[in-house]
Amino acid sequence: MNMRRVLFNVPLLLLFAPGGYAQTAWTWDGTWTGSLQNRAGLSSPISITIANDKVVSFLLRGAVFDVQYTKMTSDGVSFGDRDNYSVRLERTDNRISATLRGRNGSEMALLARR
């Protein structure tokens, strides 16, 4: 094996090695959970599951909500049912913030991947 081939292939091996040195791309996929804070100071459990760049499940206060659209952008995710509510997820450093807008105003939550 000649030296050029060895020098060329070593960086590729490091890139694809399990637990190697390549940085894994960040993804929204997973289940995000937290507590939604309303204006009265009460908190409600919230869970959002994203798979393949689409919100596949949204639970708030134990109730399942219909998700009719998902919009992925470079800085966040928006989803909702077009008529009753919309949610915006944004990533800041290692935190995810959620803003829910509905008929009764808006509420905020901090979420973590479960």
C-alpha cells in the first residue's frame, strides 16, 4: 500500500468511525417535553414528537391535538391546525423554547429532549 493512499484514507476512517471525530448534525427528531406556563402561573405538561422533519404528535394537558401542518426553517419549527392553535419551537444554545398561540392568548415553555 503506498503512502499517499494511507494518508488519504486515514481522515475518511476517522470521519466514519463509530464514536469518531466527526460532529453529528443536530436534529429536531425526538420527543420534546416540558411544562407550559400560563398567565395565571399554572404549569401544564406538554410533549411534542418530531420524526423526519414533521411533527407527528402534540400532547398538551394530556390531550392529543390534531397537527395539520409542519414548517421547518433554519431557526425553528412551526406547526398547528390552521384554525385553533399554532406552536413555534426555537433553539437557543442547548435550550428549546416553545410559544403556543391559541384563542386564549399565548403561553411559553422550555423543552428538553426525552
